[in-house]
Amino acid sequence: MAATEHTDLLVIGSGAGGLSAAVTAAHLGLKVLVVEKEPQYGGTTAWSGGWMWIPRNPLAVGAGIVEDIATPTAYLQQELGAQFDAARVQAFLEAGPRMVEFFRSQTALQFIDGNGVPDFHGRNPHAALGGRSMCAAPFDGRRLGAHIAQLKPPLSETTLWGMGIASGVELRHFFNALRKPASLWFVTQKVLRHFGDLLRYRRGMRLVNGNALVAGLAASAFAQGVDIRTSSPAQRLLTEHGQVVGAVVGGLEIRARCGVVLACGGFPHDVARKKALLPHAPTGQEHWSAASRGNTGDGLRLGEAVGGQVALDAVQAAALAPVSLVPRADGSHAHFPHLVERAKPGLIAVTAAGQRFTNEADSYYDFVSSLLAATPAGASAQAWLVCDHTFIRHYGLGAVKPAPIPMGAMLRNGYLRRGHTLAELALACGIDAAALQATVARYNQQALTGVDADFGKGETPYNQVQGDAASGYPNPCMAPLERGPFYAVKVVPGSLGTFAGLRTNASAQVLDAQHQPIPGLYAGGNDMHSVMGGTYPSGGITLGPAMTFGFIAAHHAAGKDL
Ligand SMILES: Cc1cc2nc3c(=O)[nH]c(=O)nc-3n(C[C@H](O)[C@H](O)[C@H](O)COP(=O)(O)OP(=O)(O)OC[C@H]3O[C@@H](n4cnc5c(N)ncnc54)[C@H](O)[C@@H]3O)c2cc1C
């Protein structure tokens, strides 16, 4: 007989989806246990940018950005089309601001605003110029005490010597470190403090982005007596009379009086599910997700085993993003998501035919959607990000950092390709040389006028914010590629996580084949079928709903009104 343990709410997975539910439930008086399969807690959330899309959030309202719920609803209606699920969208939009108010007034988690961050699709008349997103505020890791040891560190390739860099002002200082004395001073202080932390604590303690989000959530959970148990994979759900009453975790039976929340982060590394749901991955291998490697679809399988249904009709089953494969010393590859540099002036993306295929400054999801559309049937989707010497030393390229960080190692391991001329670069990459030269010549002409007649780069507010207005060229996303040597990095289809998940109702309860809730079972984060239906209307549309539906699920499980 397996040993049995009793709790009120069992949460499986320790990313934003799970921890939001755990912290809320503990505040509502429930005894909560979080089980995490990996030796560290935080999942993909700990690697993320930490941005959450929450229209009408209190930080925006406090800054005077006030909009009726009808406006973001209309934005989503147009973006989601047939995928628009009125009940779930309304639940998300109504509870989101309350969730933020709860966390910022009653927990250790604090936020910074995104009042200047526009929605992805500025041509939608209901898109906002800002005020619908927010990010976790930087967090002092020392506040976690001994629990810092189990916090998953950021993905090393996205850091500078292990130091996370917050987006926005902070990132701009890093790009300008060799150009502006104020930026150099800012960066020097940050780096010195980081090295001090490394000497003293063997890791950075100034946590930013998704690492700060997890740290804020975990600190709040520990303060409420929540047990976050690492190296504890859930293997099977326990049911009685059609109700989920707990789970088997590492041979231990955990019985949960108020239910179980599945929050295992979707299926980004589940080969069989990728094969079934991603048409560009016919063997299940041709999708290189940047999400945490422990996210192998366990939550979806656990849910299905008790009658849950995985949605098969998502517009895209994954949160698509271009990824490059960075060789590591042990022979493995990091999956580096290209989220920042594509919109900067002086970069183009081409296929092996040497031709552009999209507006490089559009969102990562739109970039990969265009790449897939431009890839002939049966061919493997891949593209090259191409830039010149001025660009790479200013902005970096993927895992290659800007000056003064040397790039020799990335040239030697083959990640970065270089040519003293465009023809030489084309040869190094297997790109059609004549076509690449013609493409760059045309692009350089357009950069001088600022008009991308082919793909409209730089036209939307989102493009412009992602570009660099200080470049001196008329279009913040365009500059000529003219100063050799020239460089390229190959990108392939990947994702930030997955969208297709267990069908739920507006209370985050998992639904069976008859669309009836399975008593005692909730899904959160990417185990829940995305409320966006596989579309990607704005940055933060996975973490915003993950935080919000975790908050909703906890209230439902505790039998409390929102
Ligand atoms: C570089 C990067 C940047 C991103 N930036 C953003 C952003 O700014 N905004 C945004 O909205 N999204 C962003 N994303 C996507 C976002 O991080 C994910 O969609 C989100 O973190 C998923 O949260 P989750 O709680 O579902 O899963 P996770 O955070 O991945 O947590 C799931 C956890 O469950 C655990 N688990 C799995 N199986 C089991 C099991 N059987 N038993 C116990 N535990 C299990 C996993 O080990 C993992 O720790 C980004 C992603 C990446 C890679």
C-alpha cells in the first residue's frame, strides 16, 4: 500500500499557472501542495520575459489609461475570429485586473507597467498603444532565503554571464554601453553588482523578467506555508465516483480535498503530440521549442486519462517563435528564441533562395507563420537572419552578444556564419548568392527612403517600439546593410510554449467529451487550451491568462466568489 498524504489543493507544476493558483488558494485558507517534476521550480516561466497581457490593469488605470471592457473584447473578437469563446474571454478580462490587485496588495509579487507597449496588430482598430500589459518588477533573490537554491535560473544563453537583463530601458542601456557614458555607467554598476553576487551567492540575486515573476510568486507561496516539492513528478490522477480526488506522485498517494490543478506547461517537448498537432513537424522532431525541457505533455495525458479533451482546432497549436540552435560544450544545443533583434535597423531574414519573405519586425509568431507559408510543401522550414558588422556589434545577433563581448567562439562552433562580402556569406550558408545580393541592394535603397514597399516593415506601433528610433534613418526598423564583414544565423520553427490544451470552462474546470466539468479537476497555464485559441494578439498572452485563470481556479476550488 502506498503511503497517503492529505492536502486541500494539489497543484502539479510550478510555473505561473500553478503558482498563481497555489498562492491564491493559500490566501483563501486552503492547505496547498505544489509538486514539481524538475529539481528546480519555475518551469518556462522562470526563463520568460515575465510580461502579462492584462487589459484594464490597475497600473494602467492609475496612469490614466482607462478603457471600457468592450474595447479589448472587440480587439480579441477580431483577432480570434471563430476561436472567440465569449464566456472564457469575459472571465479573463473581468478577473485579470482583480488578480493584479490581489497580488500587488497582498503578496510579495509586484509589477511594472507596460503603458508604452502596443498590441502586436496595430491595424486592428481596437489595438492599444499601451496599457494592456505589465511585467514582474525586479526582485531581490535574497528574500527567498534558502529557497533560492531551488529557483530555476534564467536560460544562460539569454543572459550576460548569468545576469538577466530587463527589457525596455535596461536593455537599451546595454545596447548603448559603448555609445553613451550614462549607459556605460549603468551597465558597469549592474555587472559589478552581479559579479559581487556570484562571488557571494554563486548566482545573480537581482532577479528580473520571468525569474522575478517566479521568485515573487514562490516567496508569497512560502510565506503562506505552501510546500513546493521539487523532483516530484505526478504520475496518475486518483478518482472516486467520477471525481478527481488526488494524484500519485513518486509512489506517494496525495489526496486533495478541494481538487487538483494541472499546470505542467503543455506539450512543447512531447514528440508524439507535436507530431499529431504541428503540421510542420511531420516526425514530431522538426519543432525546436525554447520552453523548459521538462514540459513533456504530462498534464495533457493525465487529464485525458480521466476524460479530459485536448483541443484539436487551434489556429496554431504552439506559440510559434524563430529559434536558433546554439551548440553547447556537452554536445547538446540550447534553443535560443529570437525575440529582440529582428526589429532593429539593419537586419533582414531570407530563405535559402536569398529572398525576404516577411516583415522581420512583426511578432515572433507572425514571423514563423510567414516562414511556414513561404516553405514549399515537403521542404523543411528554415531562414537566415542576415546583418552587417555595424549591426552585430551594436545589437548582437541571437546568442551572439553586442560589443565588447567577443564573438570568436560562436564563429568557431559554426553558430555564426561570416563572409567578407555578401557572396562569401551566401556561400558559407548555402544561400543563392546572386539573389541575396539583389535582395540587399533593393533593401538598402528602401532603407534610405524608410519605406519597405515589400512587407511594410516599421508601419505599426509595435514595429516602431521594437525598432530603434535613434538610428538616424527615417524608419526605426530599417538601415542599410553595407559595412562588411556580413553575418548570418540560421533560424528554424520553434515556440515559447504550446497553445492547444485541455478544454476548460470559464472557471478553469476541465471539461469531458460531453462538455461537462470533471469535478475536482482544473487546468492552468499551457495545460489549459489557450483562451486565444492559437492566435497571438499581443505579448504576454500566455502569462496573463496563466496568472488569471490560476486565480480563478483557486477561488472555484475554495468555493469562494471572485
Ligand atoms: C524565452 C521565453 C520568453 C517568454 N516570454 C514570455 C512573456 O514575456 N510573456 C508571456 O506571456 N509568455 C512568455 N513566454 C511563454 C511563457 O513563459 C510560457 O507560456 C509560460 O511560462 C507557461 O507557464 P506554465 O505555468 O504553463 O508552464 P511552466 O512555467 O513551464 O511550468 C510548468 C512546470 O510543470 C512541471 N511539470 C511537468 N510535468 C510535470 C509532472 N508530471 N509533475 C510535476 N511537474 C511537472 C515542469 O517541469 C515545469 O516546471 C516566454 C517563453 C520563453 C521560452
